[in-house]
Amino acid sequence: MTEFNNMVPALGITTIESGDGRAVGEMEHRPDLSQATGVFHAGAIFTLADTMATMAVWSLADPDKEQERAKFPLAVQSNCHFVGNTGEGKLIAESRVVHPGRTTMVVETNVRSEAGKLVALITTTLIVPEAR
């Protein structure tokens, strides 16, 4: 995904695994990813979740990993509930496709601290430009 998105490496987002409608990734806390109180900025948390949701869908839309731009999923709706935060360590996001539709897919993402504390719950709908 890095070749299509310069924001992902800039934020230090790393994909740990991706396949079969599931993706896991992480992001290390840094001062430049913080808001005024020193915890992760909501935009950084959301970007991690959005990236993993996209990777989960892309694993179904492009199972051969051809990385064709025509198959790159695009978010059309997202609902994010921030329920916690941290100012240290890594955030780990796990996304899974819960509705693998032909032209749109729905993904649930949980973002947790390294200690396992829930930080955010996100539901995202993505469109698959070149339907399977």
C-alpha cells in the first residue's frame, strides 16, 4: 500500500498482516502524532483505522496482490467512537470485513493500546471501484 499512499509511512503505520478480509496494523506513539495533552491525536487514530479497513477490503478485492489502482477501495462512510486514548507505546488496529458485498464492503475496526485498552471502534463502508 505504501506505493499509493505517502501518508501511511509518514505516520509510521505498519501492516502486520493482511488477507482473507482481515488486516492488522500498528502505529508507535510520537510527539508529532499527539494532541495538546500528549495523547494520540484523533486524526492519527482514525488514519490507522482507515488504513487497516482499506487493507482488509483490498485483500478481498485484489486477492492476487496485483495492486492495481482500479481495485483500490475507497471509503465512502465512516463512523468512529473514541472511547479511550494513550500517550505511550503502540496502537494496534484490527479490521475485519463484516459485509463482503459485490460493490461495497463494510468493515469493523477495533483500535487498542499495547496494554489491550480499547481506544476506538470504527465502522467503515468502502466502495470497490472495479467490482469483483
